[in-house]
Amino acid sequence: MVSTVVAENFDRWSPPLHEDFEVNAHNGRVGRTLLSETDSVRVWETCLAPGERIPVHRHVLDYVWIALTSGRARQHLGDGSSREIAYERGHTQRFRVAEGGYHLHDMRNIGDEVLSFLVIETKGGANDPIELGES
């Protein structure tokens, strides 16, 4: 995986992007489709066609993501930075979220092929899960 910062300090963020961060600041739907939920985990799948985007979402639980396909994405993060990331099929990364902490971001497929991920959130850590409500 190669990640490059392409902007900082909210540079080149459109008004609709700023609005998405405000509206979805507490959106716990960290994937497109919730495949499974138990007392200990949530398993999400996200498949993004070229140009497609998943809205801003908040990670509060420890999680692992697995790239099911290779491709490229752009993420805008809650700290005002923007990154472009190249993924390789099979790449896996784990994140721990500190008590009271979170990761807030969106993701757009900027490649030419479908970009697909699994995200596995682990319950029972430092933070309580966000209630999902209706999708």
C-alpha cells in the first residue's frame, strides 16, 4: 500500500464535502453492506465502482481492513488532509482506536476497476459501538 498526502488544511475541499463531514460526523456505517454482526464483531463489505464514493463515516472500534482487489482511492480525513492510496489485493491493515478516539474519513475510487474491501470491527474494546439505526 502506498499513501501520499495530496492536500492539507482542508485545501480544495468543496462546500458539499464540508457538509458531508458535518452531516455524517457520527455515521457508524463504516462499510457499504453490513454482512454480519455478533456480540463481538461487525463485518462490512464495500465495493466501489470507478468514481464511486462511500460517504464520511466514523470508526470508533478497533478494526482490520482487507483489500479484496487492487486499486486506487482518495480519502479526505477529519484532520483536513487528503490522501491518495494505492492498494494491492490481499493487503491487510489493523487499527486500534484509543478510548474516546475515532477515525473520520470518506473514500472515492479514483481507479479504473472496482475497488473492494472487507472491514472487521471488534467490539468490547475501549469504545462502545455506534448505534447504526436504519440504513
